[in-house]
Amino acid sequence: MSAIEKTSDVPEPSVGSAPATVAFATRPTGVVRQLLKHPAAVISILVLLTTVVLAIVVPIISPFQYDIPTDLLLQKPSALHLLGTDDTGYDIGVRLAVGARLSLFVGIGVELIVVVVGTLVGLLAGYYGGWADTLLMRFTDMMFAFPDILLAILIMAVRGPGLANVFAALAVTGWPGLARLVRAQTLSLRDREFIEASRVVGASDASIIRRHILPNLLTVIVVASTLDIAGVIISEATLSFLGIGEQPPMPSWGLMISNAYESGYWRDNPQLVFYPAICLVLTVLAFNFLGDALRDVLDPRGNKSR
Amino acid sequence: MWAFLGKRLAFSLVSIWAIATITFFMAYLAPGDPAAVRFGDHSNPQTVAAWKHAHGLDMPAVPRYVRYLSNVCHGDLGTSLYDDEKISDILKERFPVTALLAVVSIVIALLVGVTVGIIAALVPGTWLDRSLMAFMITCVSLPNFVIAPLLVLVFTLRMGALPSSGWGGIAYMIMPVMVLAARPAANIARMTRGSLLEVLRQEYIRTARAKGLSPYRIILVHALKPALLPVITTAGVSFGYLLAGSFVVENIFSIPGVGNYSVISFSRRDYALIQGVTVLLAIIFVAINTVIDVLYRVLDPRARAAGTEAGAAS
């Protein structure tokens, strides 16, 4: 999106092409069936399901704890330690699984906050317009005039490390993007004939929003938030890598990478860096490809080159 | 045009003011006492009081805020909580390193990204196009701190060709630049391809084709210039993220720039320094995007026309 669009006063055109009048005429079962025809989507879903299952199961069935080191340092993979141990003696497999819990928890949790706040603000601004709209657009313009990871870093540096602050930092920097998207979409729906029609027959604003606007926003929100989760997971890992996210012994993937890298043990045991790196990249790629596939399926007329 | 320029500049100034305000109040509301950061928990109350007075930390919020804003306008970003050094001096010494890395990286990213984008747009839908684009999506999904160890593994640990940390000479820049340029290059390549394909659908291209011009001539002479306009905007936004990305990259490669110093300051809880770095980077980011928006206006005849129409209408 160009900076030109952001600063102009002209109402922005909707994202991609005009939305289908009833975008969700495609029933959920139809969406799933179409997704299953999409190879990238199938692989992504399998990767994510595997991650979720491993994240839940491994810490339960493993004899090791993520925060209690064993006496065996830097072990190669064995029957006992399936992925070996690190330089403190932690079992890497268990730590990766707990790291997956953290990543998914932060990614999905933050995105839920972003969706609630972003949808609410974007909807109100787009539907009612007026000063609320102006205020929101000026505010999000400001937020866009600023690289969001920098703002997240500043928040973490001032508030101090920890999971709660990670949540706050990433939610605060995340919602404006979604709010703009929802606003643009609402704006393009507001004056459509079927909305006018319900207004003419006496439907209240609340019922129009609930019955007509919200269902038509679903597509945009689902696609954008799936892609956003990938970004949130990378941001969390970045903050932890820089030492201002989660703190030891929490096994955030970013923290595992920085510990191994900075201690230098990774030179002889590259797996210390690359196991968490592979987990991170696979998860992020899966969300990215799933988001792209969802866009293809839900919005077939949309602009795919974006 | 002048109206646009004025509006754009006003918006930039307001943005910078907003950023300075946000950073001030975040630091003001920070949990804990800055004196505890400076002197530790057990310190002489008199020393602490004198230090607080010298730095205006005993002032109420509003005068402190006004003083801070006026200081920022004069290029004074305050002093470090760690050793009382002037933050503007620290940045003056370290920012050139960060800026050099960022500029070299964005130039490389533009060269590689535009080239790859053109190649992909020449053969859309083929295996070459698909694999190039898949590679680019992967590049966007790879965080800096994953690419860097990979490069160090190959170029330092296996080949022994490049130094894995330090600063001084081109050899020290190769890996950091590769890491920093990867993501913007990927974004620029995707943008170039998309925008070029869009332009190729226009009617004047069809006319050129009907006249019998070769496809290469059409792309390189007639389609490229309009197609590159949106790419400039992408590059501008990328540049800001590149500056922010220097935190990770300078840390990994021990480069004596602003980013590395900030990471050191995290463990010292020196949020005054982070505040100064944030304001500096934000001002640069806003300035670059302002220049790019204006350039866009100057270069794109359609945007110019739209501007006059809007001006006439209002």
C-alpha cells in the first residue's frame, strides 16, 4: 500500500476488487472443500496440526521438564533425548514443544485482541464516519509513520521484559493495520443497495451491522489475521532474541536461538540454532501460505498479485 | 502541487511531534525510578536528588514535556541513564555505521529485487517465475536471526572466507548486507513483478505490441518506468524496517552502530537511550517517506492530474 493513499483525504477504495455482495455465500463446508484442493493449503494445515499436537503432547509424555536441566550437556540425539540436549543440559525436544506453545499462544492470543479492537474501531469509523472516522484515520496514519517493530522494542525497553508486556507491545502495534482494512471494507459496503434496502424497511444500525456488514467483513478479517499471526510470531521471536521478550528459562524459540548463538556452542552443535529456527520458519511459512490460500478461495475475484 | 507539498510537510511534522510525545510519556510512565537505574538501589539520597535536579527529573510532567520537546527541536536527545553521556554524541558517533549499512543494503536490494522482478514478469506462470516467487516468499518469512547463522555457517565456519563479527573493510560488510537486504529485495521483487504485469495489461502496451516492437523493448523502454513508481514507495517503507532491523543484525555481527548499542542498553535498563534512538530513527523514517511521496507526485503524471482535479474540486 502506498504512502500516498494513506495521506489523502479521499475515501480509500476497497482492498482488491469490489467485494462479492454476499461474500460468505460460500458456505464454510464449501470453503474447506476448496482449501483441500489447494496443495499449499493442505501442507500448511498439516504442518500447523502437527505443531499443535506436538506442542500439547510432548511436554506431557516426555520424562523431562523444560526448566529442569539434566546432567548431560550437549548430547547428540539419542533414544533418551530424541533431539539431544543443550549447553545447560535441557532436553531440546521438550523445550521446542513448550516454545511452540508460547509462539502459538502469543500469535493467536495477540491476534484475537487485534481482531476485536481493530474490527470494532474500523467498523465504527467506517459506518458512522464523521469525527470518529477522522480521528481514527489520523491516528492510524501516525502509527503507520513508524516502523511497528521499533515501537514494540521501545515499549519492551520501557516496560521491561515478560510475557504480559510482549502481549501489550504486539497488540498495541498490531491493531491499526486491521482497523484500516475493516474501515475501507465497511465504507465500500455502507452505501450498497442491499444495505440501503434494509435501512428503508426500518432496520436499526445495530441490526444492519450485525446481519449485513459483519458477515461481509469476515473474509477480509480471516485472511488478514491469518497472515498477521505469522508477523506476530516473528515479532515475538525477535523481541526474545534481543533479550527483551520472554526471559530464561522460558524456552521461546527466539531466546533459544540467541542463547546458542551468543554462547558460541552452536559452532560445534549447529542444531542448537537450527532446530528452533526450523520450527519458527515452518510455522511462519505455514500461516503465510494458509493466508494466501484462504484469499484465493474466499475472494476468487481478488487481486492475487498483491 | 504546492498545496500538496504543504499538507504533506505539515503531516510529517505532526507525525514527528506525535512520536516524540509518545516516547516521552512512555518513559515518563515507566515503572521504577530512573535514579535506581543510574545509581543502584542503595545510594546517597543527596547525590540522587542533585542528579535528578540536574536532569530536570524532579520537574512536574508538563514543564518536563515542554522542555523535552524544545530540546528535541534543538537536537538534544537527553543523557544516558547509564553514564550521563549525551545521547546525541553517542548517536553522532555510531549512526554513520548504521546508515552506511542501511544505504548499501537498500541499493543492493533494489538492484537484485528489480532484476528478479523483471525476469519473473517476462515469463509469468512458468516454472522459473514460480520458483523465483516461492524463493522470495521464503525470504520474507525468514527472520534476520535465522539467515545470519546460516550465512556464518557457510561463509565462516565451512569456507573460512568471511569474518563472522567486527567492523572495518568490505569483508565485514558482506554478510550483514546480505542479511539486511534479503527481505527488502524479496518485497521489491514481488512488487516489481506485480506492477509490471499490471502495466503490461494497459492499452498503450497493446498498441506497442501491435506495432511489432519486441517484448524486451516494450518492457525495458515503455513499461518499466511507470511500473517502478510503486516500487519506490516499497523501497521507502523497507528502508525504515532496515534501520529497525539493524538492532538484530548489528548485534549478531558485533557492528558498532546504533542498533548494537541499543541492545547493550536494554540490559542496562537505559531507556533514555532507547527513547533517543527511537526518535532519531522515526524522524529519518518520516523524512524518507515524505521525500518519496513528493517524488511520486513529481514522477507520476496520473497522480499529478488527480491532484489538480482534487484541488479544483475542493
